[in-house]
Amino acid sequence: GAGRGGLATPRVHVSTVGGTKMLLASQTPLIQTPPHPPVSLHVKEGAGPTRGMYLDVWLDCVINGVRDAVICWHQDAVVRGVAVARADELPEQALGIGAAEMDRKARHVIKWLQEQCDRDGGSYWLYRGEHDDKLMLFDMSDLPAREPSEFTVTVAIVCLRLAPTVQNRSARRELLLRAVRPLSMQTHPSVYAALHEVIAETYVDIDGKEGVRTYDSIEAETFVLPSGDKRRDTEMASRHLSLAFLALSRAGGGGGGVKG
């Protein structure tokens, strides 16, 4: 389901991709009317389906273990088309190859990832541009401390989505701090505010338990300060919340935002 800030709670699956068993998380909506099997729902922006769109849908179907997908594409808030596709036919529509050849290519990519992602407990971001066939892999621990780049906002959103899965509070905070430092409150107030809000939450414990932050209703939660320096934690949480409120107030007064 959708959570606070428009983030959906990820579903975790044990899936086999390219012959390798992996623990994967997906936020793709699934629709099911018993006794029919579930189908995945994909809303894409554009005048029509593209090769990259088909590849993304195929991967989501593999991760979620669904056979069929419903794809809706829109442009300027106008629906341009809706299609129902079988997952095993998407590689042919995207690349002109069969499912067996697609599986071979997936094995090659996964082998490359296994060779490159060699840091225990590390967090990596695999990126492919919308109209690009090249894959790029980023080590999230090596994010630039201050210098903005063309990936600054995208990396910040990735970190925001990744944060709930990081069990250790200090590691979660460091990931978010690295993401927010290159951001400007004036240029990207919405993402800036969301990051500072979640950073503030790393200074408190929810219901007295150390664990992953969920995006349930804030009114139903009890925030308990951890057992360390409670005064400092309170001050730091207050400081980050103040920055979040300030960014949102400036955005409400006419500041620009980011579509997420």
C-alpha cells in the first residue's frame, strides 16, 4: 500500500533471476480478483510504449512472479493507451529476442553485479538512462559530500526509498545525510524536506524498538528517545524537523518542487 510521502511499502520476494536466487523488493502494484492470478499494473509517461518500458515491465514481472502485466501510458495527463502483455513475450517486443536469450543476458548482468558489488553490507544503485543501453553502477557509500551533479536529485530519492531497509539507525542516518548535503532547499524543497524528516526520525526510537522505520500513520506511533545522549538527540531531531518545515513553508510560498 502507499505510505507517507507517496512511498509504497516494498514487498520482499525470494526470486530466481538468471539462475541466481536473490532477495528482491518491489513496489509495483498488483491486482488480483480470485480465482484469477495477479497481474502487475504499470503507469508510464510517454506517447507510447518504448523498448525501455517493456524491459522495466518484464523485470518487474519476473521479480513479482506474475504472468501478465497491464501497461498504461500517458502524456500531459492524457491517457494515450492501455495494453495487456504476457511477461514471456516482453523480451521479444523490447529486443526482438526470446525468453531464453533474455535469461542468458540476465545471467551475464548478474555475474557482472556479483563481481562489482564486493563490499559486505554495501548499498549500490544500478542505473540505466531512459534511452540508453548502458548500465552504470554506483556505490552509495561513495556519494559526493557536497558537490551537486546531474544525478543529485535521483540519488536522493533512491536513498529515501532505500533508508527504511537499513536496519542500523546510524548507517541509515549517514546514508540520508550524504544524500541531502548536495541538495538546495530553494531548488528542491520537497525532496530536501522529506530527507530531513526521515533523518530526524533516526534520532528517536519508535515504540521503544530499534528497527526499520515504516510509513504507517504518524498519529498511531510513540516516539521514544534512544538510550544514548537524549538531550543531544532531541536537539538534533528538532533541528532537522525545523529544516524540513522551513523547506515546505518556502515551497508553499511559491518555491519550486520536484515531481517524484
